[in-house]
Amino acid sequence: MEMANTSSVPDVPAVSENDWITLLKDNSRSGGQSAAALPSPGKARWQMRVGSSIRTAPVLREGTLYVTSIGGHLHAIQTDSGRLKWKFKAGRAIYSTPSLNGANVLFGCDDGKVYAVNGESGTKVWETATEGQVWTSPVVRQGVAFFGSADGHMYAVEAQTGKQRWEQELGGRVYSTAYAAEKKIYVGCGDGQVHCLDSATGKILWSTLTGNGIDSSPALVGDTLLIGSLDFYVYALDASNGAVRWKYETGLGVSSSPAVSGEVTVIGSKDGYLYALEIATGKLRWKTRASQVITAPAVFGDSAIYLQSGGVHALDAGTGNMLWRAGLASGVQNVPVIAGRTMYLTSNEGEVYALE
Amino acid sequence: MDRRTFVRRTCIGSAGLLVGGLPALGSNEVVLPVAPPIDVHEAPLAKKSQLGMPGLFPGRVVEIADRRSIVANRVSQPIVHDMLERGLKELTGESSAQAAMTKFIEPKDVVGIKINPSGAPACCSSPELVREIISTVRSVGVPARNIVVYDRFGDEMDQGSYHAVLPPGIRVVNIQDGLLDASGYDANVYCQASFFGEWETRSYMASVVANGLDKIINVPTFKDHSASGVTGCLKNVAYGTFNNVARSHVAPYTFTNPLIGVMCTVEPLRSKVVLNIMDGMRMVWHGGPLTQNQEFIYATGLLMVSTDPVAMDTIELEAIDKKRLEQGAPSVWEHKASSITTDNREFYQDASKNLFYRQPGHIAAAGKLGLGVSDMKQIDHRRLQIS
């Protein structure tokens, strides 16, 4: 049985608790649950604009925030001042949340490539090409980066060199960021299937069909795989064989991705509700209408949940009650990063905020 | 002047149309401002396409109804497949969907599919329908890479998850990111008018339409619209092709009539739109185009197919107005000051309120510009009830 480690990143350890190296903080999609709950932000420590829309989540390491933008840039921003350290120009628009691996920042691009850029200097280390847009975030485990492409393939490349290990054709476009367990890769697909692949070979081990396409990114908790589908359901699958353990019906499609904390997963739906479900049973703990439409994942603080959707929202993690809202930083797939007493936000309008 | 053509469209403004015999003004009705002339700078064509609006079958609209096509807010792709096939066959008289599509599309064409994602996810061009249209276009021999599914706004397309759920190889393109991004527009093709003394008086045509596509299949939705009365075929390709269109509204006034029709006449847009397939799975009878309020969204389970955007929008307008009256909401033709609100929240909750004096006359105005048939008596409205 493969067990997700929910407190640390297996092979790419964060340098400090405040680091946030990939989508939902770390490879276990914990969503920053060790971060303290923040009071309502009182001020913006700094604010800057990158010059084009941002439709991704930022990542953070050692005082540098990395932000990708539609203008085709990866921006490295100093968290103490909000000053731009450098920016790297990729071939086209970027809709891929970056991830950090060692000294490198990895991200996909609309030119079909995945880039690795040195996080200190902003120089390109390697690039590798696919035949379609890469909106997924490369996920690194045991020295291998896994990512899907709109060309309908999953790819595995060496994280240090970009050299291809394998590629595997799936039945549809891949906009779901993979979950990398020790020996298996889990990913959703635009044709509605959830796939489990052998991480060494790319061979498909099992597939489970849902009722519509998938752009939600899965999370593994113990031997349960959680994922949303555009068929309106949140699914819990047996990670060993893909059997459906339970599914929970929401009011519209589920593009958001599950964030996990203890026995509960929180996931949004396009019906505007955020749902807290018991991972073991699928039983609803609470649901709260947070916005008109939710497509981004939420993140956990110690006792609060944060969500960007038509502004930023903070909810009590136990009850779902709204704690506070701030009418800034609208986003589609933007996700807050919480580090100490600071919340970093990006927005559709191309703004980056440090709030405290 | 370069190869482009500069013309001033003689257009009949909203006030002119009202005088011309549309519903009589009540005593509380306001007098609306007359639209200014609109200058058009367009790309000249060696020969206008016979396929362009109103296309091969002016005045003919095929409506296909199947209650099974939308159940519990979910669209059934197999049922939509059947509806589309029957609609295309009835429209063209051909024996298969593939044969019908060959009347409009050649294998060498680069084909644009103009969706309407505004209002996603509650009501937008259904991905299930778009997938079926793609499949039919591909059956003609068009390679996947030559099919472009597009709209202006990327965030709205994201809300509809189009990128993820369409087949691999299809290009999914948004023209602009953010309200001020003009990089995706052709500076040589535009409509120019000063409606409210705005600083930028031009609206430019999307480059992908001006230069990147050979044919366009228009996939509008079935919606009320707070400014234009309804949004159907005409508005989807007009305001979905040109930028800087919000300037045509300053509440409570709007110049969607005549701007929508004029934009549809601009070449090469007019010649490239060869087929309209309206997604009537859901009808938004109030709160359009952006509402997410399910109270105002009705599962109609319809598809309409036509080459004539004016005829189809005329039918849409009548159906939506009928539904509004059934629900106790004012007609989209009503122009009473008491119905106007400046509070968006009130508009989205109260069907008796509106943000603008709506301009459903834009459809008849487009008819007068030669884009199709707006007289219901002249429209060949064919209804196919499957289930």
C-alpha cells in the first residue's frame, strides 16, 4: 500500500515550514495545513503588477515567490520588498503552476514545452517538448518530473536534465496535475477517465470512467484517491484498483481540486459551494456558498480554509462559517500562499499582493 | 487607403426602428437616443461568399426538441448527437450529417467554432454539443489541427473547462486576456463610432477571424440579455469578434442596436459565418448573459440549426419574451424607467428589473442590413420533436 506523507515532501524537502514548493504547498496536497490561521489582513505589505493576467498559483521558497503569467513570463519576486529579481520569457502564454525541484523552477507552457529555470539566476536549464499546451504543473518525485499535455499524453522526464523516461497516450487532453506516489502516478483526463500509471514505465495499471471530462487534480490519502469530475461528482476511488468507494454529488461540474486535512477533504464546485467531506465515507461535514463559481482549490490553515474566487475568502475549517472576505485578487485557478503571518495572492488582473 | 475598404453603414438606429412599427410605446415609456452613424473599415473580398450570412437557406430554421437531452442539468451527448444529425439533415435535405456538413465545409478549410462561454458554467455553449460539432466537421475530412474553438475571454473559457474536455489536437483559443489586451485584434478591420464621447471610438476585429479562419460555425446560447434583449447568433459573432464593445452601453442606454447588426456585415466576418447551431439546452429568461441564478434558467432541451442568424434570433426572441411573460416578467421590449435599477444584485434576483433599456430591435435592424429574415411570417420554422 502506498501511503501519502501528509507532513513532508518525500524527496524534495521544503527548506522551511514556510516554503510552498508546488500546487497546494507540497506533493501531498496538504494545502499548507501547518500554516497558522490568519486574521483578516489589515494591510498590503506590498503590491506589484506583472503586466499580464495570472491564472496560476504561486510557489515560494527561501524568500522568493515564483509566479507564472499569461504574458509568457516566469517572475521571481522578493518577498521582503515585492521587487522583481528577474523574469524569464518562455515561448508563449503560461497557465501552468510552477513547481520547485532543487535549484530549479519547472513549469509548462502553451508552446508545448516544459521548462526548467534556475531559481537563483533565471537562466534556462533545460526544456522538453510535447505536441500540445502544457497547463499542468510538473510534479517531481524521486528525481522524475511527471506532467500531462493537451496532446493527450502523460510524460516522465528526468528532473535534472529533461531527458525523457517515458510517455503514455491517454484518451483525452490532460489538464489535471498528476499526483505522484512512490510507484504510481494518478491523473484525471479530459475524456472522463481517472488513470493510474506505473511511475517507472508509464504503463496504465487501471482506469475508471466518470461521467464527463476531468480537469481536477487528484489527491491521495492513504489508499483513497480523491478527484472531482465535470459530471458534478467528487469521487473517492480505491487507489489499488480504481473501484469507486463513494461519490458525492454537487450542483455543477467539479474543476476544483481536493485539499486534505486529517479526515476531511475540502473541494469546491462550479455551483459556488465549498464542500467538506469525510474521506472515509463521503459524508458531508458542511457546505458553504462562497462564490458564484469555484474552480480553484482551497488551502488549509490551522483552523481556517482560504479560497480565491471572486475575491479571497476565509472560512472556519470546522464549520465552514465565513470568517472574512476581501474583495481583491479575483482568480480562476489562483490559490493563496500562506507563509507565517503573510498571505501572497495573485490575480486575473496580473497583480501580486503580500497581505498581513 | 490600403487594400481595405472604408464605408459608412447606413443603419437604422433604435429610435428609427421603434417608429417603424415595433411595439407601441406606452405612456410611461422613455424616448431613447438615436444611434450615431458607424464607420466600417473592412477587408475587401474578391467575391462575396454565397455561404456567408444569411447563407444557403435564408429564412429556414430547424428546431429539434428532445427532453432527454438535458436531465438534472446534465447534457446528454448521445442525445445531442442524434439531435444535431437530424437538424443538419432537415436543414439541407441531405441523408447524413456528414453530407450536410459538406455543403458548408471543405476538407481544406480552417474552421472556427465560435462558442459562447459567457455565463459559464450555468449556461454556455455545452462542451457536449461542441464535441459533436467537431466530430461532424472532422467527418468531412478536416484535420483536428485545422479546427479552432474560440472566444474572446480566456477566463470565461476556463470557467467552462473547454480546454480540458475537447478532443486532443483541436486548437482552443481565447482572443484576449483581460479587458485591455488588444494584441489579438487586427488594426486594419474595425467599426468606428462615438456613442457616449468615449476616448477609444474603434472596435477591432479579432485577428483569428480576419486572417486565421476560412469558415465559422456559430454556437450561440439561448439567453435573455440585459442590453440587447436577447443574445443569440448575431450578438455572439458580433460582440464576440470585436473588442471594446462595452463602450456601446452606458446604463441605462445601449447602442447594441444597431452596432450588433453592423458588425455582422463587416467582411470577412460576414462571409465566413456559414452555419449557426444554437445551444438551446437551457434558456436564460432573465439575468443574461452572466447569471448563475438557476431560478431564471429553464431546461428547454432544444437545438436550432440555420444558416440565417436573423431568422433564428427572431424565433429565440419570441420564445424568451413568451417565457418572461409567463413568469410575470416585463417584455424585453418594455422601456419603462420604473424597471431600471443601478443595483446589479437587484437585477440578478428580480426579473422585473433591468440595467438597460433593452434593444431587441437589433435583430430586425440586422434583417434590414441583409443578414437574414426577421418577419416571422416569412420564416420557415421547422420543428422536430424527438421525445
